[in-house]
Amino acid sequence: GAVETIAELRRRGLPVVFISNKPLEPASSYAEKLTRLGIPATADDVITSGKVLSAYLARAAPGARVFVIGEPPLLREMHAAGLQLCEEPARIEYVIAAFDRTFDYRKWNVAFQAIKFHGAHFVATNGDRTCPIEGGELPDCAGVIAALEATTGKTVELIAGKPSPMMIEWGVARLGVPAAACLVVGDRRETDMVMGRQAGARTALVLTGVTRRAQLAAAPAPPDYVLESVGDVLRLLEP
């Protein structure tokens, strides 16, 4: 399983980072969850779309006024990065679209007014259509993006999450190695595998998640490896 695989990779001196499109919690919370599951991790080992986007905006527009369509942890992450939370359309400089189970007409209209009539930039944490949960799926950020694009006539300017190269750039910086020396392991062909391939990393698709082997025939850029389980990663390291 994953616990044994990660432990063995680390025993061999191979560093690991965890990349997630979910902006629902800070990296520290995901690290705590991993640790509870038997995979010791720190916040620095976890890269989320919220973390990457907040850091990007803090560099590109320090102190910018932002309106976040997202849940409280993401708002706190933006505030911690020095960005100003704002709900006045005429003053908003960036509208940030994210997964939000409280998305409603009020939020939609504030974002719409800011983008269409006041020139606010339109960015997003991730472009996932759905978020997997136990027993099914929930609508994800792609729905929020689509609602704003359809009504404002504007196209989202930047999406921080996978398959954006921004995510893997953070990963390789944390690992201290070039992308070509990395193996991206994931279960989503359209995000994990595309991100890895675009960055020049090797890719390994695990079939225990959302992608099935039958779907690979239609893949324009197939992964380098297809694995039945994450434990098979160790087999790739055999001479």
C-alpha cells in the first residue's frame, strides 16, 4: 500500500512531495492527515492549489484586493499571504474561483460585477469538473469557472492547479531536482498525467482511482507507466 511504498522510497533516499488540487484546507492540515494515516509529512511536503495561487498573487500583486469564491480555509490562506479580502465590486482587483459548497447567487453576482464592469482579473485554484467523495462525486471548481465565463464573456486568466506547470514547479523546487528526474504518480489522466508530461517528468498512472484501463486507448498522450497499485512504483526502481 501507499504507507509501505512511501516509507521504502524514503528509506532509499528518494524524496516525496504530495500535490493536491483541493484548496479546502491548508497544507498543514493535509500533512496532519497523512501523518495520522501512517505517512509522516510536514506542511512543506504538501503542495495545494490554494497554496500555490496565494503565493503567486502575493508575488505578482502584493496586498491586492481579492474576492474569493471559496471556503473559509482558502480565505484564511489568502489573508495570510497578505492579500486583502474584499466584497465591493468596484474595488476588487482579483476574483478567485475555487471549490465552494456555499456558492450562491450573491457570490456569483459580486464576481460578475467585478469582472465585467470593473476590470477585475479572473483566476482560479483548479479546473476539476468534479471532486470525488466516498460513494460519488461533487461539482468542483470548473462549474464556478463556467458560470463566470458564460455570464461575463471573459475567460479565466490563470488556473493554478493541475495540470498547470505552476504545481510541479513548486514540487521540483521543494525536491531540489529537475522535472526530468521526477516521477509523477497519480490517478487522473487529464490532470496528473498531463501536468507531468508537460513538465518533462515521467508519469505513472495508478488504476486504483478514477481512471480505468479502457479509457487509456483514447488518451492523446498516454502515461509512461500504467500501474495496478501505488505499490508497483517500487517495481519501476528495480534494475
